[in-house]
Amino acid sequence: MKCPVDNETLVITTRGDVEIDYCPQCRGVWLDRGELDKIIERSAQPIPTYKEGRGDYSRKPKKKSSILSELFDF
């Protein structure tokens, strides 16, 4: 499939259970039917965080990030 903006060939990547089409040139993102609904559902779920007191002091707490940053990190 071609990018509607610059006619570059779109790249398909899968993040979780969501397939994302994006343009490597203009970085535009296109979603197929139902994929936005999947992203919205996933964003409503709590993100697991580091819990202190488990005896694992070698790990640093992870910075909280949004589900969108995880999905669109390409």
C-alpha cells in the first residue's frame, strides 16, 4: 500500500495485537478498521509498575509510560 501523503510504500508493524501501517518518510500512521478500538481498550488498562519491598533492589523503578508511546515507538 502507498502513503496517501507522499506515495512512499507503507511499512506494516505489529505492536501487541494491533497492526499499524506507517510511512517511513513522513511518519504518518494509518490504522485499519477496529485497530483504534483495540488501542483505546488497551489504554484503559492499568500499566504494571515496579513495587518496592519485594527484595529486588538491583532494578530501578520504570518510568510510567503511556500505551501510545509503546505502540508508536518505531
